[in-house]
Amino acid sequence: MLARIIPSSTRGLPRAVPVARRFYAENAFNKKEKAHEDQYARQHEKAQLEKLRAQIAAKKKELADLEAAHAEQAAKDSGKA
């Protein structure tokens, strides 16, 4: 039924495919602004990675301390038995 409603000239046309577009113009100011934004993003990611590495190191130290305490407790328990 829709085929009868839609004109035949529009039925054969391909559908429009979305195209990636730039949201910044190609002038020097906008290139500089984009470069600053990219630099900020890289610095932010670097800071986040450093923070995560510090957290991982702290967790590894905590795990080593817990393993040492567990080994010590196991040695005490085996000595009593």
C-alpha cells in the first residue's frame, strides 16, 4: 500500500548515509584550539594512569603485608599443634 502512496521517483533513490563531519573550521585559531584540547586530554589521561599505577602499587603492598601476616599466623598455628 505504501508503494502506491510514495511517488515512484523517490522509491529508487538510495537512502542518505550519515557522514562524519568536522565541528571545527580549518583556520589557524581553531587548529590551535584543537591542539590545546588534545594536549589537555593527553595530560588528563596521563594523570589518571599515574593515579591508577599508585593505587595498584598500594594494593600490591597491602597484599604482601596480608600474605606475610597470614604466613606468620600459619607458622604460629603449626607450632602450637
